[in-house]
Amino acid sequence: MNAIKETHFHFPNQTGFYKGKVRDVYTIADRYLAMVVSDRISAFDVVLPEAIPYKGQVLNQIAAKFLKATEDIVPNWVINVPDPCVTIGKIAEPFKVEMVIRGYLSGHAWREYASGKRSVCGEPLPEGLQENDKLPTPIITPTTKAAFGHDEDISREEILKKGIVNEEDYEKLAQYTQALFKRGTEIAAAQGLILVDTKYEFGKVGDQIILIDEIHTPDSSRYFYLDGYEERQKAGKPQRQLSKEFVRKWLIENGFQGKEGQTVPEMDDELLASISDRYIELYEHITGEKFVHHPIDHLVERIENNISKALQELV
């Protein structure tokens, strides 16, 4: 299946390259980043061997839409989106934490709760909650930003104690996180969805904090369908959700959780197509727009050409 597994471009004035879990990032003139959102998919902090057609386009276009929709709350890194799979923006010094915020008890937080823990990242959780219950108020559960391996839960107190972020900046990050989550929740509700949890990444340009990377995508967020949520909770049924959690569950059912010695189960074309369809479904639900299937023949060549044209105007 035709998908972007990796890129190996060489642009004029290129001064660096970084391959992340799902992004190939080119540094230009030490001033700009050209970020290619590949079709790679990761789960349990492991990049899976097969790429998902159209996944990069979905993530990049959702992020572009919602970065634009939240720039009144906090400025962001975006300068230009010259291709459905590419964003070009400003270089920032990233904070070494991811600001995870949860409005419902799901995913990792539920697994912690089900194991008997009654707090996550120092945030207390009440007794008697069921999976996918709404929390009394949204809680921020930060993680360390690992260059390699697993991100780790960390509390506000540990972040300050270790000097990872100073107190003044952390308070701003927390305020921005709550405001962005509120806006994301409102946008989701207008489309018949619940924004369950998400993460935001921030950086600094000089003294200014800006929002970086992606927001409100199925890689960084979990969504439930609003219709039927209450009935399913009362009946103890699983929620209908649009997120990457269904990939994690499939992996768990097939004996993989990213632990040492485990092998990623084989992902056939039928499974890859179904994952692609789920990503496109989320795009259409969360944006309220029909997904445009841009041609994926000569995909890498198209991306390279569009980046080159955009950079000529910048540098």
C-alpha cells in the first residue's frame, strides 16, 4: 500500500534533520522547520513496521485547522502549510514535558486506576469511578518528553523540583493547557463528539511561549461520540471512540504491549485499510469537512517539490 514510511530530502540551506516517531523534521537555515507528517504509526512508544495510508495527511490537516482555531489563546509555530502532509514553521526551544490533560477516566489513566492507584501525576482521583466516567474537573497529568524509549508520568511538583520547567513558565503552560482543552471541547461538542483527553507541547521563541507540534489529532487525542455516551456508561458498555486506542487494543489482544521480548503482530492490508478508514472518519467528524483523498502516486516527490517551492519564498 502506498504510504510515506520515511523521507530523505536535501534542501538548500538545510542545517539539520531529525526523524521522530512519526515525523521527519528538516531544519532550514537554523531558523525554520519543515515538518513532514509521515504515515508511520506508533503505539506503546514503538513505531510499528507498517505505515497507514493517508494518516499523515489526516494528522497534518487536523492540526493545521486547530492551530489556526486557537491562535487567539496562544501563538503557535506555523508559518505555512504547503502540502497536505507538511507544515513549515518557526524553530522554538521545546519544553521537556508534554502537557497531557484528561476530562475522562480512560486509556492510561484508567489502567492505572484499575490497578488500584488513586492518583495520576499527583492528581487525586475519587473512589467509585468506572472506565470512561467524566472526571469532576479536567486534570493535567504531564509526561516527560523522551527522545528515545517511553515517556514517563511526572507530577507538577517533580517538574519544579528537578528544574525541568520554572514555576512561572509552568503556570502559563497549565493555563494555556486548560484554555486549549476548553476550546477543543467546545469544537468537538459542536460536531457531536467528546474530547476525552489530549496533549499539548510548547516551546519558547526568545521569551515568548508558543504552541508547537500538532493538536487535537487522533494521535494526540481521544474522542468519544456524544450520542449514546450516557446510555453506554449506565449500561457498562464500551464507548464508541475515535482515537488510536483501538490500535493499542488490537495489539494487546495479539500479545504486544511494547515490552521487552515482545514482537509486533503482523498487520495485513485489510487491517491497514481499516485503520486508515478510522483516521479519515475522525477527520470528517472532528472537522465537519469531507476528506479530500490527495493522490498518493509519486507521493514523496510531490512533498519534496512543495517544500522546495515554499522554502524559496522564505529563505
